[in-house]
Amino acid sequence: MNHVIYSINGPVIKLLGDTGFSMMEMVLVGNDKLVGEVIGITDKEATIQVYENTTGLRPGEEVQGTGGPLSATLGPGILDNIFDGIERPLKAIELVSGDFISRSVNVSVLDEHREWDVTITVKTGDKLTPGMIYATCPETQVITHKCLVPPDITGIVVEIKPDGKYRIMDKVVTLRDEKDAIHHLTLCQKWPIRTPRPSARRLYAGTPLVTGQRVIDTLFPVAKGGTAAIPGGFGTGKTMTQHQLAKWCDADIIIYIGCGERGNEMSQVLEEFTSLIDPKSGRPMTDRTTLIANTSNMPVAAREASIYTGITLAEYYRDMGYHVAIMADSTSRWAEALREISGRLEEMPAEEGFPAYLPSRLSEFYERAGLVETLCGNSGSVTIIGAVSPQGSDFSEPVTQNTKRFTRCFWALDKSLAYARHYPAINWTSSYSEYLGDLADWYRKNVGEDFPECRNQIAQILQEENKLMEIVKLIGADVLPDDQKLVIETARVIRVGFLQQNAYHKDDTYVPLKKQHRMMRAILYLYRSVQAILATGVPISRVVQLGIFDKLIQMKYDVPNDKRDMLDDYMNDIDDALKSLG
């Protein structure tokens, strides 16, 4: 039964009477069959948010129910693709409607005519349970797609197709369940985007997501399956930091969600990832990347759905046993979409006009991260790195404060660092990571026994410098004793030579953990050696004149990543230089 539109308020429309629709049901709105979702029901009316432009929609047009929730189509063809907020493929839409998306454009989410080279991994008589793999195909040259039994199906294999080329809607395996019902399995399935995909159990997240960015890997690491927030004002480098993480982190698959950001930034992502060669495979980065683009000029309701679409795609690949990293840029724009829709619904506003359910929505998103044992016994993870764009760099605003509640890693970007061209502009005094204790054993076993201790000493020197700089601002540095001047000089080496990183330098854009470790050891060796020479009465001014502090600042450029043994020579150079003072 169809029902007609009573009122229209931007993306929010209302129908009068008992519609028979269910909550969160996907509906087709108006003569153009725009995609919408039921977000409110009473005995007198139903409220629907529309994910497309409602310009030209009129009261009296019909609304048709689909009987199911808004769902993502999951199958081969997701990678090396770009979708909008409700998983419509923008490349295919461009062929139909040109450079601008027209309303009610009807294209398949995944290419239904493309043939995939499928290998069936089960045989007749096998019992299949939810999450088991029944077929594989090479989705790209670096990622093998594994077709999974849907979570609500169990049965015995009664028929299989031979290995060969199939399209995503072709039936390749047939099951019979205990009630003698027949289920045909194709290469794809659907899943409601607002419902987390099931897993067998959550695992302890004790492995870091290695990014090659020293300030992150050493000082503020995030675990695979963890959550991190990157808050920062305009121009502090949130997007560029996420670009670096997407390029270099050791996740198998990257899901990049451009949520309400500028279109030129998404274009830049596409251009960079297409031209960037993955160091793991020698192939373009797009072979293991999917982009969800819902730019600032796209419908606001679809922006609200985009992060759920992205996390559903990530969970799907997690269930195959892959480690997935999500870059959500930015959750503030997503929260603003919530605020706009909430205002149109005439809901009671909370702090700064955001809806009262903002914390619960944020928690729903971040709680879908995690390292899990999948239903088929593999392990996979989803790591969420969400950018936050507080107006005026005010970290006390609601989105930033609520995000801190649900993330364990906080990389606070600093405007003054960004303006001083210190990138990544992560403020080492305002940031924190709660994964340090969880990851300490991994660092000891895989990088160096003293790695956590070196990290702690580096952090302590930076904290001491922060306190001393307050004194320096008041009375100047000349009155400080030599041991405190040493702290300031060593902290300068850490800040400029270690924490600051050049994304355009071939050896500095990505730094292996073992090189990071040796760099820390060299800096701390210098600190301890100069401490000892100061104790003999040598003034620090003579030590500074030797140039060894400046030489250590340049080691990030002078030592190639594949020749990190050269860092051991720096310790000999420090000894030789200090002996000349004796």
C-alpha cells in the first residue's frame, strides 16, 4: 500500500495516518523514487528523512515501502571504487548523469555485468555455518575477496557450480537447512548499515597499527582494532595527517570517508592514491582502498548515513580476516548533519544545539571498532581514526568532548605548530594514548627490549621542557643552570629532529619502528653523555659549539631507512666530540 506526502521540510517529510511502515525501513519517496528512511512513527504520522535532494518534491506524491532497512550491498567490486553516502557508485553515476549527480539516478551498487574468476572452496555435503567462506575471487591484484555465508543461514551444501567466471548475482552454491528450505548463495549479500555485523568474540588489542609517523608510533600509538581522534582547527593538518596514515599504516584495507568535507580534498585523495605506489605490493594504493564521498554540497541526510555505510564495508572485510583502517573526515560535519536534521524534526536541543542523543550516536560508531575472532575462526580488526573540526580550535565543544569519552587515543593538533610548519602538528603535551601499557610487550618483543623505557624518557624530557619554557618566558634562558639548559637543547633535538617529519622526503615520510628506536637511543645517549661531561664542570655552551645537537637533528635525513646501522656511528661521533673537551 502506498501513502502520500503531507509536509516537506528540507530532507524531512511527513505522512499522515497509520502507514504500516516499520522503524528504519527504507522507502522510495515521490514520483522520482528518492531513497529515504523512516526515522519516526506515531499512530497519527510517519517521519522520513530523504537521502537525496528534495527540490521539486510536492505534497500528494506517493511514498512506497520496501519492507527492509537501508542496507549496504557487499561483494566483489567494492575496492578501487568511490561511493556516495548511501553506497551509490559515483563512477557509474558519472556515465549516466555526467559530472553532477542527478536525482533518482538508478544504477547498480556493484557492476552486475562484470565477471569474476571464482574458486569454490566447499564441496557437496559440507555443513556451512554463518561466516564460513564458500568461494574466493581476486578482487584486485593485492586483495582476495572471500564470499561469506550470511549470518542468518546454516545448511548442508547440496549443489555447487564448477570454478569459473561468474557475475555477482549468479548462484554458485546451494544449501538446504534443517527445515528443508533451499538457500542460493551468490557472490554478494546485503547488510543493514546501522546494525553491527556479528563476530565470535572480541580479542585483546595488543598489536600496534604501525604508521611510520614517529610522533604516533613512539609517543601516542593506536592498537589495531583501536580508536583515535584527531581534533584540530582549520588549517592544522587533520586531512593531511589522515592522508599520511591512509598511505603508510600497515592495515590491509583502507576505507576513507569524506564526510561533509570539500570536494577538492576528495579529488586530491583520488589523485594521490591513484599515483601513489603501495610499498607492500608495488601496485597503486587504490587496489586496497575504498572512498565514501559525501562532500559539503551533497544532501545533508546522506552525510549522516555515510559513516554507517563506511563502517559496514569495513566490518565485511574484517569478517574475511583482514585488518581494516577507517579514516572518517570529519565527524564534526557528521554531527552538524545530525543537528540540522534534529532541528527540522523540532527536537529539544542540547548543548550548542546538538541533539541530546549525540553521545550515544558517537558511541555507536566508535564501538564498532575492535579486534575480533570472526565467525569462521580467523582474526580481523577495524581501526577507526576520526577527525574532529571544533570551531575556533575550541576542544571544550560537545563533539570533541564526547569523542574523547569513546576513543582511547587523542592526537590534539596545535595551530601554533601548524603555522610554524611543524608537521604532524600533534601537540605532545595535550595528546595522550591509553594503549601504551597494552602495546608495551609487543614493542619489547618486536622492536627492542628498552623501547618503552626510551619512549618514557623522551616524553619526560618534553614534559620538563614544557615546564622550563614557562620560566624562560618570564626571566629568559640565561639564568637557568646548565643541566636545565641541557633539557631545553635535548628537547629541541626531539622536537625538530624526531617529532617533526617531512612528508615529501623519501626517507622521512615513512620511518620503520626499528629506525625510530635507534633514533631515540642516539638522542638519549647524547643526553646522558652531556650530563656526565657537565658534572665535570664543562659549561654547556662549549658542548653546543661542537654542533653535535644539530648533527642529531639532521640524522632523519642523513640516515636512509635501509641503513639504520649508521645510527650506531652517531654514538661514536658523540664520544669523540666530547673527548675533545677533556
